[in-house]
Amino acid sequence: MKKFILLIIAIVSFAMDIDIQSIEKNLKNNPEDIKNRLIVASYYVKNSNFAKAQQYINEVLKLDPKNKYALKLKTKIFSLY
């Protein structure tokens, strides 16, 4: 799990260069894709679109209620409000 989180953090560092719309389209065809949901959520947190970020975080938590990265992102959003 730690390797997964480190991978997500590395990918998120490049999130500004990612075509978020393409990832979102891909998510419609892959409803259980947690990794890309976390990437999109992180992107929206970094861009202060907390409502969109929360939407993706909630989707991850429905699939994996104990997902530590999603829970950390959720905490980060609440601390920024």
C-alpha cells in the first residue's frame, strides 16, 4: 500500500500536465479505477476545486472505505475551508 501511495504522489506531482478530461472520460468506462480517481481528486484539490475533488474522493471511499490516501485528501479539503 505504501508503494501505491508513493506512486500516486509521484503521479500527482505531474497532475498539472495531465489532460484531466481524458482521465475523467476513461473513468466512465472503468467505474472501479481507484488510482485515477485519486489522481483527479488530487488535481482538483491543487486547483482549489474542492467540490469536484470531494466527488471523486467519495467515489473512492465507496469502493474502498479505508483508503488512506482518500481519507487524507478529505482531511486536507476540510482543513483548507
